[in-house]
Amino acid sequence: MIPSTELARLASEALALALWVSAPALVASLVVGLIVAIGSATTQIQEQALAHVPKMAVVALVLLAAGGWMSDEVAHFTRELFTALPTLVH
């Protein structure tokens, strides 16, 4: 059985990794959404597709650009977890 302190540490590391890996796409979506919202407010165009299409395109580009780094980070965490698993389970 894994000690509760070790389990809490692993859960904390997993959540931090999820935040770290998702940050580029979330920040890009936030910036584009803000720019589109400002443009929409100044032109008074209230089209829903105008808000979603640019965000989806930018997030897809960010995922293409940073996808390798993201998968490397997750694979590294998984490799470390599987390597440490025999010492964690007594």
C-alpha cells in the first residue's frame, strides 16, 4: 500500500504537470478571446462563430507547435512514476 503522504505528493505533482502542460493552449486561447472580444465590442458584431473559430485555430496551432514538448513532459512523469512504483508499494 502506498503511504498517504507519498500519494498526496504524486497527486500534487500530477496536477502541477497538468497545469504546466495545458498552460500554453489556455494562455493562447485567453489572449485570442480577449482580442476578439475587444474587436467585437468596438465593431458591435455579435457573431458567435467569430468568437470560437479564431480560438480553435490558435489552440490547434499551439498544440501542433508544443505537442512534442507536452507529450515529452507527460511521458517523463509516467516513466518516473513507473520506475518508482516498486519502491512505493511495499
